[in-house]
Amino acid sequence: MDVMVIVNLLRLLLPLLYAVLVVMYGVTFFQTSPRLERTKHPALIAVIVLHLSYLTARTIAFDHPPITSLFEIMTMLACCMGLAYLYVEFRTHVQNTGLFVLSLALIFQTISSLFIRDLLVIPEYLHSLVLGFHVSTALLGYTALSLAAVYGLLYLMLYHEIKSSRFGMIYSRLPNLETLESMSHRSEVFGFVLLTLAILIGVIWLPVVFKDISYLDPKLIGTIAIWILYALALMAKRKGGWQGRKTMIVSLVGFAFVFLSMIIVNVYLSSFHTFH
Amino acid sequence: MNLFSIGISHHTAPVDVREHMYVSADELPRVLAQLKERLFSECMLVSTCNRTELYGILQDPSVADREIIAALLTVKGAAETVHPDHFTSHHAGAALHHLFRVSAGVDSMVIGDIQILNQVKEAFQTARDAGSLGPVMNRLMQASLHVGKRVRTETTICEGAVSVSYAAVELASKIFADLSRKTALLIGAGETGELTLKHLVGKGIGKVVVANRTRSRADELVAQLGGEAIDYEQMETGLRTSDIVITSVNSPTYVVQSEHVHQVMRQRGNNPLFIIDIGVPRNVNPAAKKIENVFLYDIDALSAIVDRNLQKRTAAMPAVTRIIREEMVEFFRWHKSLEVAPTIQEFRNTLETIRQDEVQKHINRFTAEDRELVELVTRRIVNKILHQPLITLKQGAENGGGEAETTLRIKVLRELFGMTKHTEHDG
């Protein structure tokens, strides 16, 4: 079969598959269904395998990894979210949060599938190994920050339910506040470290590869602003006695900035970072 | 099916009557042995603080309830104190239904109290060890435990705390991840407060601190639960280092002011503080509820949780009823397979299938005129083999009394000839 057929088929199929996953995790969140409970894990693995195949197929078809445009990055992010959640499922005792993490993956993948373009002519520098490191650390970092935001949001929902004595589904299905907070915090630290690495690689190594690099690049400035925000938040937690609700709000605000900067910089501003 | 059940429970008798019928684990083998000898071919007895119930297969199905009650009272030596009116009995399907309801926790004092399942399990195990279970009761044991297991995993009947003290503990485990790294402080020593602390200890709370106006009472409690007693005046220090605070003080004014809590929160680096105010009138100024990372609950809020949980449990009843019905159908299907007639038919069919297969395979080796003879001879061999086992089975069934023996024979026959498949149980 032609690799382009695979690419197009999976491009259309992936949002549907993520939707199916979200429905499965949604149903098991709201009611007990032993059958779905058993099938959802293999289904998640299957979707991730298909997603990885899609990314591989794209790389082969267009002769570059899918990291050159906003919508290529988004499908990468969706895949990373899926993988990160798979890790959570296998390595931690945190249950029942798949609905929320995978919903985010569904949103990313849907946007990507709708708007992604098939780019055949690519600049030579996309084959640089250093750029590969730069992009993968940034991607993983953003994935971790998204995860921090999801768990932050869940924390706030549960906090609200406990505080107001209105115990609904959130209360009965989610893990405890302390666990959610530590999940969010750990993701945030992980994301922050990776983002720091991405910025360092970018600032130190990329000028060696690209002669026309500018330090006033909007994406660079945006990313550094986001980095400072997270640095302050982590500091406030460590030194300023910020605990619980406040830090979780920050994780959400930080994510909102990440999302906005990604859209604004890539869609409205011209930058060497957007490539096209 | 001659299954029979009789007993007293919280539905039929007050505790001062029930306690006379309580059979301890030590007594149980003797009681079972005596009852089995007198009345039953198989039997089991479950005895808890809420019920003492006897289940069994009667040797003589026509024996009257009062005779069984009399036997039970005699064995227990309670004929003087317990009136037969306190007993209720169930027969056949109704007895099965009752046992399944008990195992599912829906006959308990508090609906969904699944602790009964362990007690039923132990009762069956003791009966098995004492040699008073036969094939039917053994199967019944599997089926009852399966009902309990299904109810626990497939429905929400045992979810949610249904007492104020458990509701508090449940909330604590929704706030904190690892109770073994947390400290609980009990201020005052009211009954519910103590109970809550005990539940927390049961859940593995890391450290216990008790502050009470009467220091000796605090010392007493600490001696019982482990931990540390502090002076009532040191309460504020206690607040600073504790994560869970239970207040249960008899005081007309607030014992803890919201300014206190504010100050304490700053000192403890805003780490979450869970306050359970069980005092009436309340011990903690409700304004403290607004402080970030403070979770303050009073007795009404906790009672509201309990009410809601009870409603939720009741709402799960239809699902439990469905499971019980399914398991009853399954049990009856199995039981039917133990009847003599269908077994004989099936045994015949099994052997006949083997005969036909073998004859078919080799028939071509015989000349046309011999083939009829082969049919005749093989048929006669099979009939000869069948003859004695079938006579024994039929006689056993017709003689009545030896039902347990017949059941056992059928069970063995089915197992030996691989006729068990369609009645396999998945639990």
C-alpha cells in the first residue's frame, strides 16, 4: 500500500479513535462497566501504536519528522499526551483520570488532522540532530506542562467539591487531593526542566547552525516569559509557602499561556521559529 | 430441593434475645455435629451479633419448623430464654434467596454492610472442616461467595461511609494520600470523636495526639490507641503539627477561633488542615471554613454525607436483585443436573455416542451381513455396562432417605464421564 494512503487514512481515523477512547474512559468514569474497564487499556495501547505508525508514515512520506508546523507539533503533542497517560496508568495508582488527559489529546489531534498540510519541500536544516534534541525536549516539556494543567484542573474541581460539601462524580471517582497536587507538581517540575533544556539548546546551539537567528524572535520571548512564570511559581511553592489551590491555579494559567503563545506566534507573527 | 433455613436476626429479635442464640466459633463444630445428627444431611450455621441462622438440607423434608427450632434451642441451651416466635424460616428457593440476600449485605442492619460476607465465608469453612457440608452445601458456599463478590464489584451497594465517624475518615482519605504520614489530634474525648480517632488508627494514621481537659482521660485513651497525650492548654501547638483535627468538646463557646486557624495555617506553611468538628454546640468557628486549604466539617455536614450515601446504596438495590436472581437461576440449573432422571439420560447418551463413533469408524471392515451383528453386539455391551450403575442410582433415589448419597454419586458420575461442562461455574 502506498504510504500516502496510510498517512491520509490515519489522519482521518486518529481523531475518531481518540473520540472512542474518550467515550470509553468517560463511560467508565461515570458508571461501572467491567467489560469496558477491561478493554480500555488495550484500546489505549492500540491507538498509541497507530498514532506512532502515523508519525512514522508521515516522516517517511514527507522525508522529515512532523515538527515543522503548528499542526504537526499538535499531533506530536497528542501522541506524547497519550504516552504520558499510558505511563501514569502503568506506573502510578492514580485511576480514572484518562477521560481528562485523553480529551486534551483528542482536541490536539482533531485540530491537527483538520488543518495539517502535506509539506513536500523542506529546508535542509530540518535534518539537524541538535534541532531534533531542541524540538523533542520542548515537546516533552510542553506535554508535561499540559499534564500538570490537567491534574491542576482536577485538583481544583475536587477541592471545590470537598470545600462546598457537594460530592458528585468527581469526588467519588478521582484520587485524593494530595495525589493530584503531587502529580501536577511533579509534571510541572519535569516540564520546567525540559523547557529549560530546550531553551538552552536553542540559545546556545542553534546560532551555530542558523546564521540569521534573532534573539528578539517572538517565540523565544514568549517561551522565556512562560519559563519565568513557571520559575516564579515553583519558587513560590518552595519558599513562599504556596500550597494547594494557588499553585494549581498557576499550573492552569501557565498552560493557558503556553497554548496562547503557540497559537499567536505560529499563526499571527512571523518568526524563523515557524519555518513557514 | 430440600434446602431449609431458620434463624433469628435483627429483624425478628432484640439484642438481648439474639445474644442468647450467639454461637461462638469454638462452640460451632459441636452445635453443627449435634444438629446434623438429629435433622440434617448437610448443614451450616452463621452467627454474628445481628443474626444466628441455620441453613441445611433436611434428612426428612416433612419435619415441622417447631421441631427444628426446639432442636436448635436445646443444642444452645436457650429454651428458657428465647421464644420460638423470634424465629423465621424459609424453604427451598426462598431459603436460597435469603442466603444470597444475606451474603449480598442487603439483609444487614445497614444496607450494603458487606462484612457479613466474611462471616458467611467463615461459617461455611467451619462447617466444611467439621464435615457437615455435602455436595449441595459446598456448591452453595461457592455460589454465596460469588454473589457477594459480584455485588461488591458490580454494584455501588457497599460504597460510601454510612456512619458519621467513617464519613470523616473517608473524607480524610480524599484529602490526604498517605495517612501513615499524617498526624491526628483529638481535642476533647466525646464518644463519636473517640470512634473517629479509632477508625483513623484502623486506617493506619501515622501519629495520634490527644488533648483533653481531664488529662487522665487523655492518658487513658493514649494508652489504648498509642500516641501522645498533651495538656489541653497546649492545643495550639497541637494544631500546628497535626493534619487532621477532631474536636469533641462540651463547651458553650467556640474552642477554636478562625483567627487561630489563620495563624496556625501560616505557621504550618499552608499545608492542608482537615478539621472535624463533632461538638454540639460547635467547637470551631465556622468562619474558618473560608480559609484556603482548611477543610472544616461539622456534625451536620457529616450526617448529610451519611444520608446521601445511604440513598445511593438504596438506589443500587435493583442491580443487587438482578445479580441474586441470576445466581439463583444458575444454582437451580446446577441443582437440576443432579437429579437422577436427566443424569441417567445423559449418561446413556454419552455412552451411545462413544459406541456409534467407534462402530462408524470400523464398520467398513465388516461384510454387509456382519454389520447388523456388530450393531447388535455393541449395543448389548453398552447396555450391560450401564445396567448396574443405573440400578444403583435409581434405587438410591427411590429409597428417599439417602439423598445426599445419591447426589454424591451423581456428582462423581458426572465428573468421571466429563458430563459437567454445561454446569460449570465461573466463580
